[in-house]
Amino acid sequence: MKPSIPKGTRDFLPSQVIKRKFIFNTIESVFKIYGYLPIETPTMENLSTLTGKYGEEGDRLLFKVLNNGDFLAGADKDALEKLDSNKVISSISKRGLRYDLTVPFARFVVMNLNEISLPFKRYQIQQVWRADRPQRGRYQEFYQCDVDVVGSDSLMYEAELVQIYAEVFRKLGIKVKILINNRKILFGLAEAAGITDKFMEMTIAIDKLDKIGKDGVIKEMIDRGILLSQAEKVMNLLEINDLAKLKPAFTGLPEGSKGIEEIETILTYIGDSVPELTFEINLARGLNYYTGCIFEVKVDSAAYPGFTMGSIGGGGRYDNLTGVFGLNGVSGVGVSFGAERIYDVMEELQLFPSGVQKDIEILFIALDEESHKYAFRQVIALRKSGISCDLYPEPAKIKKQMSYANARNVPYVGIIGESERQEGVISLKNMVTGDQNNVKPEALITLLQ
């Protein structure tokens, strides 16, 4: 059998895992500085937890898990005969893989309310799964790095999350644009066009503007039951990408005006500390649960001419998400980092720091059997001192051992033969400069530390 893996998934070599951990560790370090606490949730959730939270397109991308045992025994026979896949699935599958980390977090809050203090600031770095069409920067299995606050309406937290975005990407060395909009402003567009009953249809279409263009968005809105005149009204308002100029257009529209006010409050908190932040009226974020400010992060195209990549982060406020689990009146806001795309960006643009792939500090190589045992004792001493090191498994030809050292990209090689063993020294070779000197084991520990 020819080995293979499911589409949309990937294996990662050691060098890739090391780079990915660099990203995760950088993100996590910022989360901790801002006072967020880690949680984890199960890979699988009940489908009743997941469905209806992501919009019609999101529901289609959920991975369903078949019921245990003879799942067909409980299948809807009538649905099977009629080839009604939706009804069949609901009768043979009660669980699904996580689509994101936000909905499971809302469920977590409701179930663990007595164990946490509100406002509760959490971060979560785990895998999620989406039955999406694989393409560059889009996978079916990937990591999300989420940071959220629940239990407060304060817009201070929106400002804090913007600062977290800015700090993480500065630490990673990626120049970005952080886009901000507000679902209330989008609702204001619907108010102005007289289509508040078609708000979700409008936002789903607007969310595709970058992909299908203005004419494509108008066509999609018409296909979703919006009149041409109404669609054109929406598109005309989308040309006003300035808060001050948008205010007059929203006169008498309470929801839209409230959205402008909220963004202005956030900008007051932030001041000039995040120059990467930009208001973007086209930003829609099609997920159903957003109710206030929404965010998206994109690579700054001006900084990297010719480079393109989809969004590498996004999020927003969700006032009603815990309500579907029986807990009303608990507002939340959060953002997510697209770890897979961040990795691809840093790899393609060569933004990883030099030396990040280093896995050990030193590799010992021995030239004879007795020297191999002597070298093993040096490895024991270094590891006890907290220094990562390794020993080639046998005293093979020096060319073979040095080739292995080069393949592992080690900064130092400790060479031990009969003369080094008798003198109680290690011949230390710097693999970068090529310098080679004899050092005592105690001095080696000090040097490597």
C-alpha cells in the first residue's frame, strides 16, 4: 500500500516543528504578559454545540463523526431511501470536530461558570478542522491561537486585543495591517438600504468583496433576494471608508451611529500606539455570532511587493454567544491568530531568525570505542547542566560523523579520540567559523551556558 495522508493535512519535519513552536511560543508569551490564562477543550464537540453558530457556509464545512458501533442501525430509513444526506447525517452522527475555538469556549464558560472569575481572560492554542477546499494558505487541519475575554462590555478589551495583535506581529517581524470595523456599522448599511431583514445575506455577500469584486457582490445580493437598487445603495455607502464622512450618512440610523461611536472610543484608548490599525468599512467577517467590533489582520502588501496571502488573524465581539447555551447577558470579545498562514508567510519571506532551527548545542563524535564511552559521560554532565547535546551512536569514520553534524545544523562538535581522552579534554570545533581548540569539560559547560 502506498502511504498517504488526507487532503488538506500535512506532515512536519523537525525543522518545521521547531519554527512552528517559535511562533506558538512568541504568541503565548504575549498572551501571558497581558494576563490571559490557558484552557483546553475536547477535539470533538456535540454537533448541537457547533451547528447554527457559523452561518450556512460554516455548517457545511463541519467534519461530522459517525456514531459508535452500527451507526446505520439508527439511521433515518426514509432519508436513506430519498438520499436526503442532511437528514441521514443527523441520524448517524451526533458529534463533530472543532470548527474553531470560540464556540467551544462559550460552551466551556457556561459549563464551568462556578470555577472561573468574570471577566475571564483566556487563551487557547489547539487544532481545528474544516472541510474546506485545500489551497495555498488554507488547510483542513490547522492550529488556531485564540485570546478572549468574557464577562465585560468594556471597549478597553477591544483596544487591548489590538495591542496584542500589534505586539505579536512586531515580535515575529511581520509588517501587517490591522483592520477594524463594527457589525453595527454594517447593520447601518442595511438600515440605510431598507434591508434589515436581509442583514445576514448582505454581510455574507460583502465578505466576498475581495474575491468576487463589486459586480459579484451585487449579483450575490440579488441572488439572495435583495433588490438591485438596494444592493447599489449598499455598495455606494461602502465607498465611504472614513468615519467622519460616514456619520452624516448614518443620521437617524441608531445602530450604525452606535457602531461609529464604539470604534471612536477604541481609537481613543489606543491613541497612536498602533499605527498598523486601519478602519475598513468593507470588513464583514461572515460568522453569525459577531455583534460589535470586528478585526482582521493582513500582511502589509506595501512592505512586501508582489506577495499575497489571505488574512492571518481575525475576530470580534460576540454579545450573545453564551446565550444559546443558557447563559444570557455575558458579553465576550476575542481574536485568533492563523498560525498556519503565519508560518507560510514567515517561510516564504524568510523572516525566521537565524539559529531558530538549532536543535542541540553540541554533538559529540568519538574516534574509538573507549572514547565513545568517555564522550557519553560528557553528554551526561552537559545534560545535567541543562545543555542540549547528543552523541553519534558509534565511533564511525570521522567524515560520516561530521556529515551527520552538518545535517543537524549543530553550532559545535566535540571530537574525542585517544589523545583527548588521555589529556582529559575535548577538541571543540565551531561549525560556523571552523575554529578548533581543546577545552576542559568544566570550561565547556561554562562556554555553552
